[in-house]
Amino acid sequence: MSKVIVKNVTTGQELLWRSIKIRKSLDEICHTLELEIPPSERLKVGRHNRLEVICKNKLDIDFDGERRVTTVLVDEVTPTADVTKHSIMVMGRSPARDIIDSTWSDTCHNNMTLREITCYIGNRFNIICDTFPTNQPDPTDLVYAFSWENESPWTKLIGESDNQGYIFTSNEAGNLYLWKVDSGNRVEPFHITEGVNVKSIKSTENGSEQFREYVVTGGGYKALVIDNTCPGNRILTIDLTDPFIVETAVHRRAETEMKRRRENKTTVTVPGWGLTDEQIKSIGRTNKKEIYWFPNILIPVKVPSLGLNRKLLISEVEYTATTDAMNCDITLKNREAYL
């Protein structure tokens, strides 16, 4: 059984809390935290403080029973009150928020790789950037031109990552990862099975971000992809700034945009934040293994009520906790949407 604790790393204090909500997504760089604390904790937290949310489980033997779930910097601290109670709401995002929010001008010279560029930008904000798995030679390609002027470079980083087939997100320590889409070769027994670990299910078809035509230009090339499932004349145009990008990368970007925007999603609510105690025991040593739900794992899904019986990719998780319950909302999509 897991227990959740919240630490203010800046002050070295542990916070009492009433409710927690953490969201991680493949489509966003930052994790987000919404934390409700009692008024007695007000002086223990302030804006820009560094907070860690940690799950304690004695079965997590290779992490001394404590595993970090997320690290954020506090954006807002808001006292609230209604007829039933007074609370303090604390909102935070991963340290990469500083890259997203900042605007400046710079140029990366000497044909740096994608990982070298992310490291160069991250160093300005004391954020470590790496590819996953870590401790391996740089697998990313050269980027022949990368500059920005009076803006944040994060949208260009996302675009270049996508061009090379990488997902760019924060990790639990508050640093940044470039990683490939999971292939499903995992040893942990994650699964979604209706009637076993599913509390509720919903399936969503969203057309608000879908377009008929996807036009991507870059490096003197132009790619046009048509989505025949979207009627009308809605059009999305993306201009890639890399003058040396190859034609296949331009076409791939158009295909990827189309697939992601037309993809239906299934959201499943499960009890707890990860594997059950029995499942954790079954995997033995927990080093280099995941025991909590997280984006970018390909898992078997059996939901007969929705006609699902195949492997799907976790694109987003939202952990919630109160003093008497822990749940996780898991958003599932086809893996091809991120290839």
C-alpha cells in the first residue's frame, strides 16, 4: 500500500495536504501539480519553491521504499474559502516552465545534435537534458540550423524532436528527456482489464483540433496530407525553420500531425497510482523498473464494452489523491499516433 508525501525541497519541510492532482502528458513538456493544503501550512510554501511528490511503499526495495513521482516549481499560492472550509491551493509545473515562459535570442552553432541543443538550452536554467535510456551515446541527429529571436525556443525544440521521432517531456526529477515511443517490451505487468482494475471508462471523439488538409513546408520541400475523415476546408499549415531538413522528415511531420489530431482517445480510471502490492512482489527487484503508471508505455487493454482488445499507448496520466483514496485517470491512444 502506497503513501503519498509532499516535500518542500527549498525549505526542507514536509507539507500536510488534503488533495493532490498530478498530470503528465506526452503532448506537454511540463508535469502539472494542483495541491490543496490546510491554512496551517501556509507559511511552509511560497512561489518558486521546489516541491517533490513522493510515494512510499516498503515493497519498492531498490529505492529504499520511496520513489519520486514528480518535481515542480510553484507558480501560484491561493488561499480559498467557502461555507465549509478554508484551504490553500498550490499550483506548480516542472522546472522546464522556465524555458517555456522565458523569451530571449540565441543561436546554436557548429551543427549541434538535438540532444546537445537541449542540453545547451537547459544549462541556462540548471536543467539536465538527456536521452532515454540514459548513459548511452548520443542517438540524436545533427540540426544544421537552430536559432530564435525574442521568444522561447521550446516550440522549436518540440518541432525538431518530432522531426527526429522523439518525444520531449519532463521526468520525475524535474529534468528533461528525449525518448522514442515505447515498443511494448516491458517486464512490468501493467494492463487495463475491464472487470479487473477498471473503475470507469469513457471514449472521446474530438474534432476541434482536426483538419482536412495538413501542409508542412521546410528545407525547400512541401508535404500535403489529406484527412478524409474531416469534412469541409479546415487547413493547418506548419513552416519548419530548419533549411536543411530532408524531404522525408517534412512528410513525416505532416503525417504525424494528421494522425494525432484525428485520433480517438479512451480514458480509464483505475484504483491507485500503479501496480498493486501483489504485482510489485511478482517483479522482485524494482531497480530500473516502473511501478507507477506513466506516459509512453504500451500496455494490453481489454475493454469489451468499447470493443478494445489490443495494446494501446498511454499518452497521459492524471493521479488524484485525497486522504482516503488514490486513483489514476489513464488516457490511451494508438501507438501510431506518435510515430
